[in-house]
Amino acid sequence: MTERWWIPSRHQDRRARLLARNRVKSALRAHFEGEGFLEVEAAALQVSPGNETHLHAFATQALTPDGQARPLYLHTSPEFALKKLLAAGERKIFDFARVFRNRESGVRHAREFVMLEWYRAEESYSALMDDCDAILRVATEAAGATTLRHGNRVADPFEAPERLSVADAFTRHAGIDLLATLDPAGLALREPLAKAAMDAGVRVADDDTWSDIFSRVMAEKVEPAIGNGRVTILCDYPLPEAALARRKPGQPQVAERFEMFACGLELANAFGELRDADEQRRRFEADMEEKARLYGERYPIDEDFLAALPLMPEASGAALGFDRLVMLLLGAPRIEDVQWTPTVEPA
């Protein structure tokens, strides 16, 4: 897109999609409220933007009255704030949150976008899979669409999503026994995965970690093959990819995490939420060590978030890229085509 999206003739060309975006947002808001959810608003400025290795934040400073600088960040997700609300006593909440991710720009990515995030206290993460199914139907009807489309790929939003474990997806699409690359406690075993990936035709560098190899197999073999014709919910992620998800009861090698894919694109990411503050701190610290190794930076840990975790009830939560969903509903070629005021990149 050219920088001057605001030229009247260009705006008129874009306007039908933007009005459809508004209809989808209104319909989803009404859907959640009809299900007994409370809409909340997370502050974008936080002491920590999140602690995932490959997510990059925008940093800023807060000045005290005497001019002292204190670091703050624009959040990459409203997750920490919304979980604090669960700890405070809320039970079913959702937020159309503006979120910010640095180093993300392109046809399917924007540095600033809207994330629809919602939580259910005292409900299993399988309930979120049902939520995703309902969201697709409600959004599709509001948009006046019949399919999800990206390029030459389509998916039927009215057909119940396929539920596929990550291990089964690796077997089906890469010929890899993923669980054989984890020890019984879920710890990563690099060499078995490296060999299996190379046998599957995936390049492996000497300094690649287990997670690096996992991500490459996902990107090259699994993600292009799922969510075509029918939406896919890819569930039961291996424990090293658990992020903020709890271990699945009776299956110590995997975590209660799923992602929803359509037309080869990720639309949503969901967890059965981890409540063990000590375990969460260990994961954050490990991820920040890896971020420092790869990118030469690390983000602070939100100590208030860790303090709130023991007060948080059992819960499940999901985050859905709203702009990307609208893009697929309308068959728009670029994510900026469905944003009212796209971010203009500096020259």
C-alpha cells in the first residue's frame, strides 16, 4: 500500500472492507456478552511486554516529576493484565486489545494490531476450542462471507475444525515421531529431532536448538499443510513449547496449548493456564536467556504478575488475531487492507 491511504478515492476503495470489519467486531462483542463475558480494557503500557523468546517489544520511558526515567513497554499481549483481573475476582472476560510487536511487518503481520483475548475461569481449555468454532461462524455471518480465503487457499468456517495433536501432525506431514524426541518428563532431546528433521528434508544448523528445529519443521512441513479446506486446531504442544500453559494431566510430555490455523495461517493461540509461579519464573528466565543469546536483549519479569498467579483460579485463555481473521474473511491480500489507519513505515 502507498503511504497516502487517506486520499479520498483510495479510502473509498477500502471503505467496504473497513465497514465489514466493524460489523464483525460488533457481532463478536455481542456474542461474548451473550455468553456472560465482561468486556475489559488492559493498559497498553506495562513494566514487562511479555517474556517470550521471539516476540519483540517497543520500549519507552516514564518520567517521574523530577525527571528520572523509568522503563516501560507497549505490551505484546494483554495477557498479564487480564490474568491479574482473574486473580482480582473476574471470571469470564474479553478484550479487543491494541497490541504492539516490533520486527513484525509484512503481508500477514503488522506492528500494531488488535488482539481479541478472552478467559474462562474454572473451565477447561477444550471449552476454548468450542469458542473458536463459534467465533468463526459468528464472524463469517457478520462479514457476509462464505469462506476464509488467503491467496489460492480456502477453508470452510462453518465446518467444525479438525482437532489434531502436534505429535500426530508431525507424523502425518513430516514423518517424525515427535514424542520420541522428548524424555519421559518432557525435556527436549536435540539429536533425535535433528536426525529426524534432516531425514524429512529440513535443514538443521549445528547451533540449532531443539526449539529451533521444531519451529523449522512446523514452518516448512506442518503449517502449510493444515487449515486448508477446513480449519485446524493444532493441540497438545510439546512441553518445551508450552510458554504459559500448564502440563497436560496424565501426559507429562505435552502441555495444554492449542493454535488454530486457517489457510495455512495461525489465527489463535490458547492455553490451559499455568498457575505455578515458581515454574513460570523458571520458564521466563530460560526464555530471556535464549532471547539474550539470539537477539542480545532481554525484558524484565513482571513481579506483580507472578505474585498474582497463586490467587488466579484455574482458568483457560485464548488470543485471536482480529485483523488477520478479518483479512481471511474478506479475502484481502494484505493485513493493512482491513485496518482503518495502517501504520506507515519510516522511509
